[in-house]
Amino acid sequence: MGIKVAKFGGSSVADGIQLTKTKAIIQQDPDRRYIVVSAPGKRFEGDNKITDLLYLCKTHIEHNLPYDQLFQVVADRYMAVEVNLGVDVDLLCYFDEIRENLKKNPSSDYIASRGEYLNAILVAAFLGYDFVDTAGLIKFDAKGKLLMEETDRAIREELSGHERAVLPGFYGSTPDGHIKTFSRGGSDITGALVARAVGADVYENWTDVSGFLMADPRIVKNPKQIQSISYKELRELSYMGAGVLHEDAIYPARMANIPINIRNTNNPDDEGTFITSEASDESRQAEDRIITGIAGSKDFTVVALYKNMMSSEKGFVRRILGILDDYDINFEHLPSGIDTVSVVMSNKSIDGRLDDVLDEFESRLRPDSIDVIENIALIATVGHGMSKRTGVSAALFTALANAGVNIRMIDQGSSEMNIIVGVENKDFEKAIRAIYEAFVQ
Ligand code: ASP
């Protein structure tokens, strides 16, 4: 018998109807032995996610506002599912335990984690699987950094004693026993860690879309679905804003060479998208696919520094990076010329401190000129298929020129599997559509 780890996101476990679908999916394949669940998500447009309500409870507690009704809304959601599905768990006892803890003003991580905790208990009972808490298995250090190897060992040891289990996503604990969560959407990471620990054949990530699309459907009409994508390509696309899977979920699966399969709970017959290692890229190249996907985001600033003889001035770039470090700003790209270097930063990271940063550049780098280009959008066109072909960039730039898009910056990763262009924010959508049409028939 093989092992599949299946993680079900918030929308797949939002209510009794969704949980019934989820159960059917799990029962359809006996290899689906380890199930990781998110907290219940939105049931309809305008609904609340349990996690959001729990964070709101924390805000109320902090402001000394009554939170009982709010917590009752959370409790009612679970009780409705319990009644609806005819599951027998002593939810009231768990609610009492949480209510007691809420009186002690616990951390927001503790409060938020209760969404997954309660849900895993409920789902385990519904499936007849064991409930295995991840609090003692997913280990963080005192600073909140994930201890990957310790976690791996702990999960492996624990699950060796469980044939089938449901585990809550999203959280673990620090050495002093306090609950620590991942960032939002972090149940994906839990799923990947479990998959790695048990040596799963595949890590299935069940959500409400059938995998990745080649472009954002809000921009391109009916974009094609990506059937397979390498970890590296996905990393490039998610970094640039293609959602669906938490970025940090890729690493554990990649380390253990476990394919990730994004699936749709509402359309389980669709095979979804497979995220695999480099090896299978070769076969995909044979499919003659040039690009795998296009993604991007808006609101970057480019600071172009020019200094005569910069190329022979030692430590120039080091000093730029030192300034960014002092301001805790991440740079996205650093395209350079003979006597020029441009620093591309997200506006979010600059956080209103552009003038201060420019003053520092001025005084510590003494450039001949500084040009600032604001409101830039970055678009990454990604695909291993590009690297061994001639004319790809020509086609891309021609498409943009024909669409009347002015390119403000170009950067190509050394892997040659992406071409990044900077365009004005206002041209963002137009540029993505033009690239898509140039490469996808
Ligand atoms: N429930 C958490 C969130 O909403 C974690 C998750 O669903 O992955 O972010």
C-alpha cells in the first residue's frame, strides 16, 4: 500500500456539504492515510473564515471588549457540522477548555490555532481516523524558526504508530510549549512536512481550484491550466504573485522529491496540477511548451544609480546592500550596467521611507545621478522551455511593443527560465494579456 498525504484547505472543510465531498475523496483511495486540515473557511461570498474570527477574538480581548458572542459564532459553526454529519465528539468540553484559556489572554497564535485544532478533532471522528495533534510535532525554536529536522523526526515517529490519522495544519510549538503558527495559509506547510516525514508518494493539496492556471483569470480570459510544473518554475511564479499554495510548502516536498498535486474538491475528477522535480521537465519539453506561466505584481520602485567609473569602484554594491539592510528592505532585482546599477524594491518593503533611503544613497554612495521610477509592475514569464530556444525574448518584446507597452526594465534570471520585465502599473494587465497571446494558442 502506498501513502498519500492529503491536505484539505478551508473551503474544502467549510461545512457539512464540503466535508461530505472531502470524505468521499478520502475513501475513494485507501492510500490517503494522512489528512491535514485547515480551519473551516468561507461557505459563501461575504462569509467569515474561522481563523479571521479567532484573530478578531484576540483583538477584542486586547481591547477589553466582550468576546463571548464572537467565540460563540465560532463554536456554532463546529456544532452545526457535528449535528449535520451526525458525528459524536464532545465539542462542548473542548470549547470549555478554550474558553478557560481565553480568560488568560493567550497569544494570538494560540487563539488562531484553535480553528485547525477543533476541525481536525471533528474530521477525525467523521472519518473514523485517529486525531494526532501537531502541537508537539511541528517544532519551532525559541525565536519562532521552524526546526525542520526535529520536526521530521517527531512526525515520523508519531505517525509510525497510526495507520490513518487526521492532523491539524498551521501550527506547532516552541521549546517552552507555547503554540506557534506559520504565516497565513500555513496548513500547506504542515501538509508538506507530514508528506516528507512519512515518505509519501504524493502530497495532495485539495483546494477550490483545479490547480494552477497559466495566468491570472482576472486578467486573461479562460487561461489554460498548467498540468505539470517544476518546483523551480513554481517558486518563480509564486514569488511573483501566483497564489494557491503557500510558498514555504514547496521546500519540504522538494527536499524529499515528493510530487505535489493541486486538486479541486469540487471537481475531483480533474487531475489538477502536478508540481514535480526537474527530472520530469525533460518530458515536458518534449510537449513543446515554451512557457509555463505568467505572473506578476504591481507597485515597485526602481532607483537607478549612475556613477562614472563605478565598475572599478570596489564595494559599491556592498554599500547599497548595507543601506538596504539597515532599513530592513528586501531588494527584488539588481540589474546592472557598466557604470549603473538599479535597485528594484517593492513599495511595501520601502514602507514610506523612500526619501530617507535616497538620502542614504546620496551620502554613502556619492553617485553622479539618481533616477527614481515609481509605480512599476514586474511581470515574470516563466518556463524551462524558454532556455533552449532562440527567439523567445524577441517574441516577448515584440508582443509588448505591438501592444504599445513601454518596457522600463528587463532582467533575466541566470537559469534562463524566466524573463522579468518592469512596466508601468497602468500597463500591467495589457502586458500580461499580450505575452499570453504571444505564447499560448
Ligand atoms: N487557517 C489558516 C489561515 O486561514 C491557515 C490555513 O488555512 O492554511 O490562514
